[in-house]
Amino acid sequence: AQSVTQLGSHVSVSEGALVLLRCNYSSSVPPYLFWYVQYPNQGLQLLLKYTTGATLVKGINGFEAEFKKSETSFHLTKPSAHMSDAAEYFCAVTLVDTGRRALTFGSGTRLQVQP
Amino acid sequence: GAGVSQSPSNKVTEKGKDVELRCDPISGHTALYWYRQRLGQGLEFLIYFQGNSAPDKSGLPSDRFSAERTGESVSTLTIQRTQQEDSAVYLCASSNSNQPQHFGDGTRLSIL
């Protein structure tokens, strides 16, 4: 079985500051990892994914994440926060490609961006 | 349409009533998923359909919950004899082959 832990249910940063959202996972086999963003009253939008290959993954809106197997982590970063980044962010894991298996989600981190 | 479509977007009903939620996946997507998102929480997996295979119902919380899918098209999630703890946003997602899941905007269900 797999699980996801997101440290910090709320994160607040100033506009222009570094964004760091933490995600740790556990799984018995190599995972596929995802970050999704959810804006109010909307569904989830994929930010980026890691399946195989390069461990530093770049996504939309300037976000990136690095898969660190030794730390079982997949933290999400963005060098400079923008007001429009305020949303809820979910880390998710599956053990095979998501075309065949459900995702296991973390509990989410709400990002606030202060002017 | 271009994305996953869910209806209704909001549903308010009395405790004890049955409700039916609908999901139209992206055309051609063979896999369809239902998730539940309670207030302030992450998503819980409910049920998964893949083509003509038997659905994975391992996430359904009770026998009051059921879902159907016609071929590789529309799916309905039915909750019978609703309880207040069923209040949540119900999200549908679809995917194909090795591609990530695409989510609809959800149905916000409120049980009075």
C-alpha cells in the first residue's frame, strides 16, 4: 500500500518569495508521483508528474519538484511566488501509471501569498 | 466537450433521500474514477472503471454507495438514504493509457 504525507496544512509566503511545499510518500515499490493544484470551487489541475527518468521535474506556472528516493520526498518549489499561486496543492502517488490505478492523495496544503 | 463534465454542480437534499451524480468523461478515455473530498481534506478514492473490466469498488464507504458506467462513456454515482456525513464534493476524473487523470469541477453535495 502507498501513502502520502504533506507537512503543513497552511503555508504563507510573501509575493516574490520562494515557495516550498513538502511531500513525503511511502510505497513498497517505486512510485509515480504527482502534484495537483485546486482553485476555489474547481477540480484539480495537474501541475507536474514524475514517473521515470530525470528526478527534477518541471511543471506549469514555474513550479518544479525533485524526486529524492533516499528521502522518500517529492517537494514542490517555485522560486518566486505570485498572487495567482494562492490555492490548495495536493501531492499524490500511485504505483503504476495513473491510466490504470487510483491516486492516493495527501491531505493538501493551502498556500497563501501575501502582497 | 474538451474536459470532464459533472452535473449537477451543486445538490442540496434532505437526509434519507437518494441522489444521483453524473460524470461525462473526456471522449476516448477508458478509465474513470470517482473521489470524495470532505471539507478541508484530501481526496478519498471511491470507485474505478477501466474499459469493460469489473470495476474496483474497494473505496466505496458503505453499501449505500454504488456507481455504474455505460461502456466508456457516462458514469453515475448513486447514494441511497443519504446521511449528513455524505456531505462533500464528489469529483470525477478520467484518463487514458499512460496519461494522468483529468478532473471535473465536482458536485458539491449538501445533506440537510
